[in-house]
Amino acid sequence: MRLATLVLVVTLALGAVTAQADHSWNGYHWKSTNLAPTIQDRTTSALYDVPAGVTEWATQGTPIQPALTTGKGKVKVTEEFSPFWYGLARIFIDENGHITKAEVKLNTVLLEPLGLAAADHVLCQELGHILGLDHNRLALDTCMNDTATLGSAATPNAHDAEQLAAIYNHTD
């Protein structure tokens, strides 16, 4: 039986995003038998600390525990240019809405002039997206907020952890 794959994209765009307190990304999540998605760092710029970004999410005390790998991972973090976004998260899902693999693309051309704080913010946010979170414009102390506060928060907050715990508090 062939699984249907649906590709979804979330970007940290140069425009506004709808605010919401519950910031699950349409219920998309990794299957309960795959709560340690492996993340492969394929970036070349010193602007990104992918190991630290993965660790931030893995130490939130939630069931989802992303892990860095030196081999082929379920998630690839790369660099790519677009005039329309700073970062982009792309997930591939099966017919049940489970994430099967993902990509994070970071826009070094646009982020480099903004500095490390902005790059950390975008990396953190795109990793949050591939774990199942959407933007959260109501909280200023999280990387899951939008570009209005780009660089002001480069880590997840307690609400992000609560949201992930709620998303992954089940079996499939």
C-alpha cells in the first residue's frame, strides 16, 4: 500500500500571521512510535548553531525528543535563498496526518545582515514548526512569535512546551 504524501510549508515570512493562543500546526505531529526525529545539520554558515537549537527543543521536558545525527536524518537543515522568507519549514505527512520527514531551510543572505540573534530566532522557530507548532503572536518571549519581534527571543517558552506536551500526549 502506498502512502499518500502531502507537503505543507510554513514560513517566517515578511508579513503578518494570525494570532492564536493554541498554536498547534493543524494537529500535524510525528507518530507516537517516532518521537525522536533525527536532525541532520547540512548548514555551512557559522551563523547557525543547529546542535544548540536541537538541544533547546529536546530539553523542554516533552514527549518529542529531536536528536542531532551525523548520518541521514528524518529532518534536513539546509541553507537556501528566497526574497520572501527568512526561514522555511516543510513537512511531509502520511494519510493520517503524521509527519514522516521534514526540511528546515535558512536564508543566510537575508539573516546575515541581521546578526546572530535573528538567526537563532529563525532556526528555533523552524525547528518548532517541524515538531508541530505554529506561530504564536501572543507571546513575546518565544521564538515561535513572528517577524514583528525577530531576534528578541531565540528560545522556546513554557507555553511552547505545554503545547508540545498536549500534542504528544496520546498514542496513535
